[in-house]
Amino acid sequence: MDDKTIMENMLYAVKSTCDLYLHGAVESTTGNVHGAFSNALDEALQMQNQIYNKMSQKGWYQTKQATSQQIQQTAGKFAGE
């Protein structure tokens, strides 16, 4: 397994973990539990950002700039147009 595949797997795992922590925080019934999930989510988001940045630096996670037209279309969807 090469480094790129390992990083992709790590990113996927951290994104899944973020999803679980978010749902845990949203569904928690006490402040202590909510705080624990929120703190864990913050840490996982920081880890996700570090992995993304490293992959981006190596050219393994490339993004495209949205065009003005795409932005307007998306904004129109949310504005009910």
C-alpha cells in the first residue's frame, strides 16, 4: 500500500469519526456528554485539516475553483429561485 492510499484511508476514517462525534453532540442529553463529543469533534476536525493539508501539498487532493455561474446556481437553490 502506498502513502497516498494510506492518507486517503486516514482521511476517510477521520471524516467518518467527525460524523459520529457530530451526531453524538447533537443527540446528547447532558452538558457533560455534549461537551465531551464537542471536544472530540474539534480534535478530529483539526486532524482532518492536517491530513487534508498534507495531501493537498503533495497534490493528492485536488480541488477545482467554482465558476461564478456555479456559485449563482447554488445560491439560487437556497434562495428558492
